Amino acid sequence: MSPKAVAALGALEPAYFTYQVLSDDAGHVSATSLDHFIEPHEGRKYWNYKVGAGGPDEIAASLYYCLYGAIPVAVGVAELLKLEQFAGQINEVVDRFDKVPHPLEKNAQRGYSKPTP
């Protein structure tokens, strides 16, 4: 069974499509897509790798998308394992994350739902 098919079984399908878009560059690496991570010298004869944290906006976006992926997994695992005793805590995390401003656009919809108790 594919991850896309599993996501389509529930409320996580819109989140899967976001994951799919975000991973397109990662899945199809090209020389130009790697320019973000290198500093070329002498007409690209050699390069240095850029190491270290990005700027505050890049860090915020990275953390946001990490949580964007992790929270639906937590919801799905809790539902799959029937962990109703944690539904309140998971709902609180989902509610708090829903209030976090999207790093790339305002009023973006995340498209997943809270677990049912």
C-alpha cells in the first residue's frame, strides 16, 4: 500500500499533497537545486558547502514543516492504536499548531483533523 493511498483513507490527504510538493525537489536532485547548499568558486571549479543554520525565516519554516508532518503522524498513530486516553492532549497540540502563522502565507489551511475521543 502506498503512503498516498493511506493518506486518502482519512483526513490526512491534503497534508500528504503538501508533503508531496515539498519533497519534489528532494526527490529529483539537480545541480541547480543543490546551489542552495554550496558556495561555488572560480566558475564552479570547486566549492565549499554551506554549513550552519539558515536565517530566522528559514529556521521557522523548517520547524513549521517538521511539525506539519509530525502532528498528523501522531494523530494517525493515536487513532490506529486506539489511544483515546491521549486524545485531549493531541487535540491541544493540534489546536495550538492551528494558531501558528504559516511561514509562507497567511491564513493557509492545513487540512487535517483532530482525533476523535
